[in-house]
Amino acid sequence: MDNSAVERTIRPIALNRKNALFAGHDAGAENWAVIASLIETCKLNNIEPHAYLTAILKAIVNGHKQSQIEQLLPWNYNATV
């Protein structure tokens, strides 16, 4: 038994975390970490990240209720939002 599959799955997350160290500012690193986490979570949930980010940003701009923000999380995301 080995854990190669798990290591391959989490490798992009670790690389993104390492890249955030060189963001130039703490706030920039935190923002990068949020975006990188969303992108990797999309990938783990078989969602195309660019389409997801485009759709949720449009939903927010168009007045999606903050009380229903959990609908926009990657694991609850519905492409028809």
C-alpha cells in the first residue's frame, strides 16, 4: 500500500501555498490563499474553476443574498445559479 494517489491530489495545494509565500505582502498572500483554495476545491469537486469563479462573481454582482452564500460554495454549486 502507498499514498501516492493522495500525494498527487494534494500536490497542487502545497505548491500554491508555497507560491503564496512570495506574494510580497501578507494581505496579498491571504487573498491568493483564498483564491487558490477555491480553485483546488473546485477541482476536487469536478467543477471547472474558471466557469465557477465567473458564475459566482456574476451572482454576487447581480445581488445574490448574503444569507444564502452557502449556495455558492463549490460543493453546493449548481451551474444554473
